[in-house]
Amino acid sequence: MPAAAAYSAAVPGLRRNMVTICAMTATIMQALDATIANVALPYMQGSLSASQDQINWVLTSYIVAAAIMTAPVGWIANRFGRKRIFILCSAGFTLASVLCGLAQDITQMVLFRLLQGMFGAALVPLSQAVMLDSYALHERAKAMSIWGMGVMLGPIMGPSLGAWLTETYSWHWVFFVNLPFGLITVIGLMVFMDETRLDTKLQFDWFGFGALAVGIGALQLALDRGEQLDWLESREIIIEFIVSAVGFYYFFAHSLTTKRPFVQFAIFKDRNFATALIFMAVIGVVLFSTMALASPLFQNAYGYPILTAGLLLATRGGGTFVAMMMVSRLMTYFEARTLIAVGLSLIAITLYDMTAWTADISVRAIAINSIVQGYGIGLVFVPMTTAAFMTLPNHLRTDGTSMLTLVRNVASSIGISIVIARLTSGTTRVHAVLAEHITPFNNALQMPDVTSTINLHTDAGRAMMDLIVSAQAQIIAFSQDFELVALVTVCAIPLALILKSTKAALRAPSADHPAVME
């Protein structure tokens, strides 16, 4: 073959690979930032001279901005072009990350995190849409495996990477780490990505967007600040829930009566996509709520150092990574619904196992459980995202990816808020129950091995007993939370039967769904 012919044949494959790399770097960059800054908050608080309430806005501002700006991603990409918006958001996110690292006070930090959330909102749905368009239908499982590694591993690896960067260098590097990823993404997209067809006739539904933004923003604020302000005991939280309900009411009332709604409700008519939204909500609850529980469990209840806790959290990412490498091939032999049911079963089993954990649990047992749980998450995520877009029309794809991302974000916030609230109330409740048995009439407390260590007739002895009871109450409360998440997972398993068959479509190339870059 002549050199020129060989080169021309190789370029399309090279372009697709480079676009895949750029989409992955954007996904990893955004997914990491959802959790990487959490462990650095105490260090930021001292450096920026911020109060506890002020420093929490570093997380809240990012979450709220990202949630609000996820919704219009589909419209913006269709109106102005996916490539142009992808490059703009990648560059804006990178610049905002650098500015966060350079922030001198809490006001600057919150402002820059707000910008970071606004630009970062589009990265995950756009990267998913690019990956779906770059691969033919029979290669979608492979594409979603690659893309899913970034989405799922980012939140899992974020805390451990953030802890290492903060302890080894400083909290500033938690944000500076995005700079190389951002440069690679922007340059690669400019060189290798093709622009999509623009729809200049699209009109923006300002009222619909405003109502949805108010509903989502107020809900995220309430969920994020509820634990700090004691939920419905706080007037602020009550007002935020009321404002959220009003916003959602006007959004649905307007969208169901206007000719050009802000959200294209046609995406919900697709059975696979609608079912995938439910599974995405379950994944959001399971993945993020268990992460929110595992970190304080390992550090506070079990007494592990922060780096050890981070490594234990990372083992779940290892299981997810292995599953995502295997699942694209498994989908040629098994239905997506079968793999989803198996994955959810593995997650439920490991969560049930976690209900029996105590402070005596071995590191090996924790690691094995986490690996199996991560494997189950991988078995669910790839088949779910593949099946979601199997029958969805191409012109609705970007709207679909943004809706999946929005559902995952909102569900994760709801899940985290519920489990943390139950953990706090559960610890108090169980402590009261256990304390009822600390009486002079309890024969177990009169045993020589107990009285030789704890003397309940002294202040020191009573304080030690209170610490022991508090530790046990907290561990029991953790178990009750894991039980709740396991129950949610089990309830989702029968929904896998609703999905349509995917095996035949993934076995052979389809002329109706050609690859954009082959």
C-alpha cells in the first residue's frame, strides 16, 4: 500500500482515538473535582481565614452551579455547536480551577468555585454524547466502558488523591492538578473534533429554564445545608424547600402547556431511557452515599489514617475498573438487563455484609467487599448507559446525556443528605438506648475485668464509658444506613425486566447507526 493511502486510512482511527482521549480527560477532570476538594477543606479554612459555615460554601457553590447549568447543556450544544461549547467549557473550567488555587480569601474562592461549577456542568454530558457519536452501535458498550471509567473512578479516587496532594504539597494543588488535563482537552478538541450541525432556529425557553433553575438550585441548597442547620428546625431550609417546590411546579405547568418546552419530554417516551434514569438515580444514591459514609467510618469509627482510608476507598475503584474492562465483551453474550440485575445483586449483597461490620473488621475483609461492590457498580453502569441510548433518536442524544447527569447529581445529593441525617439521628437514638443499660443493676458491669478498667463511681470512668457507648452507637447507626441503601438497591433489581433486548444489536454492525469516526 502506498504511504499516502496508508496515512489516509489511518487518520480516521487516529482522530477517533484522540477525541476519545480528550473526552476522557474532560470527564476525569470534572468527576475528580466533585470530591477531591472535600478533604482539603480544613486546610483551606485556616489559610483563607473562614468560618465553618463559610468554608462549606466552597462545596455548596460548586454543587448548586453545576446542577443548575446541567439542564440547558442539550439546548446550548444544539444551538451553538457541540465542539464550540465543549472547548469553551473545558477552557473555562481549567481557568476557574487555576483561579481557585490562587484565591486569597473566601469570597474569591466561592466565586471561582461558582464559575468552575458552571463551566464543569457541560463536560460530562458532552463527553458522553461525543463518545456515543464516535462509535457505531455495536461498539457502544466499549465506548461506554471507556467513558464510564472516568465517570465512576473520578469520585472514588478523588478523596485519596486530594489527601495525598494536600499532605504532600498544599491544598492549592487540589485545583492546579486540573491544568494539564484541561490543556490536553482544549488542544485536542480544537485539532481533532468535528463540529456538529447547528440549529439556529432554536429558541430558548427562558421561563422554563428559570423555573427549573430555581427548583434545582433551592433543592440543592436545602440538601447541602440541611445537616448543618438541623433540617426543618431551620427557617432557611423550610424556605428553600418551599421555593424549590414552587419552582418545580411552575416548570412542569409551563413545560406541559407550551409548544417549545425547555426540556424535550420526548426523551421520556423511550422505555429504555426512562428506565435508565431510575438506575442512574440508584447508582447516584449507592455510589455517593456509601462514599460519604465510608470515609468517616474508616477515619472516625475505626481510627484509620487519612491515607489508609483513601486507599481502602480506592479498592472499590479497582473493582469498577476491572468490570468496565470486561463488560463490553460480556454484553455480546448476555443481555444488558441480565448484567444489571447481577450487578445490583452484588451491590446489595456487599451492602448487607457491611451492616455486620464492627471496629474489629480486618483491612482484608474491607478491601474484598469494596472490590466486589465496585465490580457490581461497573456491571450496572455500562449496560445501563448503553441501553439508555440504544433506541433514543440521535437528535435527542445531547438532551439525554445532560438529563442522565442531572438525575445522577440530584439523586446523589438526596442520598447523601438522607444517610448523613439518619447517621446523626441514629447515633443519638442508639446512644440513648445503650445508655439505658449502664446502671448499677447490670451484672456485666460488675465483672472484675470491667471494674478493673472502668470505675463508674468516678468522673473519668463515666467519661470513658460514654466514649465507648458513643463509638458503639455510631457503628450501629452506620450499619442501619448501609441496610437502607441495600434495601433501595434490592427494590431496583426487578426494574431490569423493563429494558428491551440489547444483545442482538451489539453483536453486529448496523447500517442504520454508522460510526462518526471510524
